[in-house]
Amino acid sequence: MTPDDELWRKRFGIFALLRVSGLLLFFLGMAITFSDLVRPGGALGLGMVVIGCGLVEALLGPVLLRQHWEKTDRR
């Protein structure tokens, strides 16, 4: 395996981990909102904040990471 292949393999792992962790955070927010996980009847405010963080991480995180990698590769 060439060093370039190894670099892209690591980057793909980071990219996938970012997407999966954002998805897990989203589901945690759903559980907080609609279950008795935090308090009886659910915690709408806290759940919505966690859902928003999960969506931002899952959707915008990879875009920002790709932009960072493109800047790094140009140097």
C-alpha cells in the first residue's frame, strides 16, 4: 500500500466516524425528546438542541473536513 493510499484510508475512516457519530447524536436527541430518558414525558428543549448538534455534525462536518483537507493538500 502506498503512502497516498494510507492517507486516504485514514481520511475515509475519519469521515465515516464523523457521519456515524452525528447520526448517533441525532438519535440520542430523539430519545431525549420523546422518551423518559432525562425526565418523565421527555425534554423537548434539550432534545432539540442535541438533535440540531447531531444534524450539524453529520451534514456540515464532512463538508468542512473536506475543505480543510483540500487546503492542506494544496500546500
